[in-house]
Amino acid sequence: MKLIYVVEDHEVICQGVVQYLSLSGYEAKGLKSIEEARNAFAESVPDLLVEDVMLPDGDGFSFVKEVKEKYPSLPVIFLTARVDESDRILGFELGADDYITKPFSPKELVLRIQALFRRLDDTVSVSGRVYSYSDSDGNTMVIDDNEHILTINGTGISLTAAEWRIVLCLATNAPNLITRAQILEECFDYSFESYERVVDTHIKNIRAKLKPGSWIDTVRGYGYRFSGKRS
């Protein structure tokens, strides 16, 4: 049973989400502050963190940044009343896998969580495929789809579940152009136009991690293309 922490200071919302998740087959624990969340992490690391932003003892964005430094692969969903696009983009820049604004439907939240876990399960499924690429500067990237490992020049690169799926999508379709809409549909299970900037944010984060080398080209106005050459 997957463990989910719900960090939410509104008691009714917190209890409602925990109850709905429990009925959906998850082990859910409600936490009303960052301090409670830190204490919970000290005891056990969850399979997913559902995080509010505005909390009585701190900022959820800052807490997720702190968590991601220790557990970079931990899936995170923000659940917040902060509806501005800049806040949503910030959430994804911090490594969130999804961003849901209040008011929300508990059913939608569960569906998003199920989709996220499904993507994670698909990502780590045994496929036996190993891909090797090189760039114009002689750097080598190896993507092991069996072990869920990506290395550049032998050094392991830590990617979130969403980042992994994007890299795999671009690399295995190279040299074809992949549009933002295609990335949303294939990697996130939804295709809302307002989320296309989220793709750009993920690409920005991925580029910062995939060093050395330049692996992803922007096709202005359309999308992205993986520039590595298959070895």
C-alpha cells in the first residue's frame, strides 16, 4: 500500500482528502504544518507528498525545495489556493509532478494521483532496453530503461518521474520534432493548453541537469528535438 503525506492546515480539507485517499486504497496521513511534516519524514519517507503552499509555520514551496534536496526523486503534487501562473511555474521549477488549485474535486485529485503512480510504474517496468547517445562534443549519454538509470560520461543524473519520461520520449523519437502538446499527452496524461508552459519549465530543469553536453534543441514555436546521435 502506497504511503501519501497530505500537508494541509485546513482541517476539513485535510480530513476529506485523507479519507478519500484511504477509500481509494492508499495509506494517507494528514499533517497540518511543516513541523509535523518534517517529523513524519524523519520516521518514514512517503511514496508521494501532497503539499499545500500557505501553511501556519512556513511556505510550502520552501519545504518542497528542502525535501527535494534530500529526496530528488520523490513525487510531489501541490494542492493550493495559489492560482497565479507564476506560482504554478514555480511549483514545477521546484520539481513538482502536478499542481492542483483550490477549489478542487477529491475525485480529480485521486485520478491525478493514480495517473502519476501509473507513470511511475510504467517508468520502472522491465523493458530490457538500453540506449546510448553522443553529442557533437564527444559526451556520451546512456539511458537504461530497464534499471531506470541515466548517465552522462558515466556519472548518474537524478531525474524526477516527469523529467525521466520527457527525456525518454525525446530520445527514443529522435531526430523527430516533438511538440509541447505531444509531450503533455504522452508524459502527463493531459493536454490542457494552459499547461504548455509547464513543458518549457521541465525542459529548463532537464537541461540544467544534463551536463556536460547540449542534448535538447528548441524548435521555436513548435516544440523540442533530441540532438544526441544514437550510438
